[in-house]
Amino acid sequence: MEKVQPKHEGGENNNNNPSTTGASNLTKEEMMEIILGEVENVQSINSNEVATKQNWDHLNVLTPVLTGMVALELISTKVVQQTAWHLTAAGLEIIQSGAPEVKLFKHLKANPDGLDKKQAEQQFTDVAVREALKLKWVRYEKASNKLFADKPEVEDPLVSKLSALDQVSANDLKLLKRRDLVEEKKVKTFIIEKGPKYARRLVKKELELTDEMITSGSWATKEFKAYNFNALGRLPNLGHLHPLLKTRSAFREIFLELGFEEMPTNQYIESSLWNFDALYTAQQHPVRDIQDTFFISDPATTLELPMDFVAKTKAAHENGGESGSLGWRYEWSLAEAQKNILRTHTTAISVRMLYKLAEDYKKTGVFTPKKYFSIDKVFRNEEIDPTHLAEFYQMEGVVADYGLTLGDLIGIISKFFNKYGFSNITFKPAYNPYTEPSAEVYGWHEGRKKMMEIGNSGIFRPELIVPLGLPEGVNVIAWGLGLERPTMIRSKLSDIREMEGEGVKIKEVEENPICDLQLDDVSYYTPNNKPF
């Protein structure tokens, strides 16, 4: 069994600061030449001897250099497993500040009136009291229950023993271990021998053949480093697929397969006209309050509004306009419609596209049916909790054509969600300000064995359609849902903050599988067929 000095512990108590390794001013090549010199006149040498002699950290300094030398065939090594004694944290503390029994003695020497035994055990530990009595450094008076110094001076035997473990007897090592000051550890060292390409001095091999070498002819005396064509090389830093973006890609693929056209979604700031008024949302509606919507302070309003559409929207709100309804029956305010906000839903984009579609119809006299979709961020003044964020994604599908009915709405939505993996689609009547009829969409989730709400839908009201200028007989059906909820279901997350924001676990994003295979329980599976 080898006994190792505390300063040569394989780096376990070393912070790997070069200034503490003995090799702070040496290059790797200089260290290699020192090792080559150590084996020059001997058959073999133990790496621990080299580390001790040079005061190098064995694990963090010497071992990597040896690995490089073996690769160059300068040396060969054999692993040697040894057991050695090492200081514990308590042992290191004694070397730095002294043994507790010495501290107790010094305290009693400075206080001739003595110290209560129980108080001494609490302050200096019962082990310190026991050892001081055993060494007869202190005496105990039973009548007063006090301890008193009983020697003029004492030496600290623990510091000397712990500082030179290789000189400590086996019996003392057992006593030190009993006090948890030392412990046995397995240490891996190496027997170092000369290798097939051993040389006392290193010859620097050239990496590249240069023009200067060819011109001067010096290449003939140079030694070149061989190319390693089997090396894998360094892996490039690549991006990783976030589960939310994968769900977005899945929805987008479904829309494109069904012949939908993607709408531009790069306008986060909207006027209240397009976000609320065009959707027949009354200006007194609570959703337009500051508690629910983020308002822009600069610029606070917009002046770029199509005034013909503004006039028709005003009429629809006040008296129904040409839609045939009574409207909301209040005095509509242009100033309220001009307020800039962060869009609260992607339906504002849908209305803009429908308005453009109506304008094209007015110019050409020909109406072209359209199927639109969008997937992008929206913003609401929500209190953040496990199921809500102030910034999240919304997906929306819109179809405009002649004679669309509730049957068309149910059919296309069922087709859409079937493609995503939900079966047994059902609908429940609901209320939305700008659709009639309206329906919540539910689907059977095989993994959870239950019906789950997966979206909202409806047919746009006449009060919305007529001001846009779409031809008579054209209806618009639409549906949408948040992107986070299906992602949470598929990724089996219970807190939305694990998916976005400071709570995201980067490692899980990095390990997110590239390809998801939907099996019976609609779960994510990795290429190795292990559940995600």
C-alpha cells in the first residue's frame, strides 16, 4: 500500500490553478522533454514519482501530457491501481488552523479559572476534550466540573502527522481514520517506459508544406506530421429543435397539405381598428381594457386607416349598417379605434387579408376563394402562471368562399385535427363576439384517455363581413388555438414556463429528438425508440 503526501492527491483537492501545479511557466513541449529526460537512463518510472519530483498535479497536469506522448509513441504506459491515504476536509482544516485539543489547551492556558467541561465539549468537541485528558495536557476537577491547563506548553502531533502521511505508522493511520481526518482512496498511476519513437529531444513536425520550403529546398530536411484521415473532427455548434417550433412546423405542414396560403405575420403592432373594431368587438368590451391589452405609448395612435372601411365599421357598431342587425347601439369613437396596441390575436391579420381580398374583387369584379393560415406570436396582459404567458403563439385557419355552412366548418376542422393525431372530433356551442354560430372543438386524446378542448371556431358574423366589402353570398369560416397547449400535451409538460422563459431546461431542448413518431399513445419517441 503506497502512502501519498497530501499535496499529491491527483488533483482532487486542487483547483487546477496553474500557479499551484509546478508547471505554470512550462509549455506542453517543455513538460514532455522533462518526462523524456526522466526515462532516459532508467528502464521505467512511476508517474507519481515524476509528479512528486516536479510538483505537478497528477490528474489535471501530468496525465494529459502523458496521453499526448503515448499518441506520439514517444513513451508507453501501463496503468497501476494503488490505494493511498488522503486527507479529508477535516484533516486539511487541522493542518491550516491546528487540532481542536491544542485550541482547547491554549484557551485554558489563557484562562486560569478553567472552563466548564460541558461547555468545553460544545465549544471544542468532546473528542478534543477526551484527547487532551488522554495526553494529560489538562486536568479535570470533579467538584467544580471544570477543566484546567496542566502543562506549560504542548506540541501539536496531528499537524505533523497529517503533513507527512508517508511517515505515519499503520496504527496511527487507523486512529486518524477513526477521527475522519484521513481516508483511503484508489489512485491510478502509470509505469512509464520508452516508446517506439523515443527521442531525448522533441522534433517539431511541420503541419503544412509551404512555398518557402519548396523554393529553398528545406522541405527535404523537415519532418512532416502525418494526416489522420480517420479522425472525426470537431463537431460544429448546431442549433437545436425546440418542441414548440416542432409543433409549429407540424401545424404548418398540415395547412400546406390542405392547400392553405400562409399570411404575413410580421406586424406585431396593430391599431385597435383591425384588432378589435373590424372584428365587431364593442369599444366598451372588457378585453380592450389595459388589464387585458398592452397599449403602445409611442406612437400611441395611427393615422393610416382606410376611411371608407372606417365609416362602414362605425355604422356596423352603431346601428348594424348594411348587415341587417341593430349593431351595438352606442356612439362609436374614431380616437378609440386609432389606439396602437400589441396584437392580442392573429385574427387581426385574417381581417386585413380579407379586406385586401375584397379590394381585389372591387378592382377586377372577380372573387377568388381563399384559404389562409397564420402561426405567430400574440400578446396579452396576462398574469404568468403554469398555464398562461403574456406572450404566446396562436394558430389560425380561415376559409372564404360562396355558400360555406356549418357543415363545411365541421368537415375541414375534423380533417385538420385528424391529421394532427386527434380522433373523434366533437363540437360544443360557444360564444364569440365576431362569429355566429361559434363552437369549441374537442378531440379524443388516446394518451390521456379523455376528451380535450383543442380549439375554437365559428362563422364570421355579417357585421364583420359586410363592411369589408366581400361579395354577397360569401361566408368566412375560421378556427384557431394556442400553440403551447398541444405542445405541452405532446411533450408531457405541466408548466408552460418549462417551455418558454427562464424556466426552460436547455439540456432537454438539446436532447429533443429530430423526428417524432406518433404511436398509439400519441407520445414523442426518439430514434432509439425510447420515450421522450
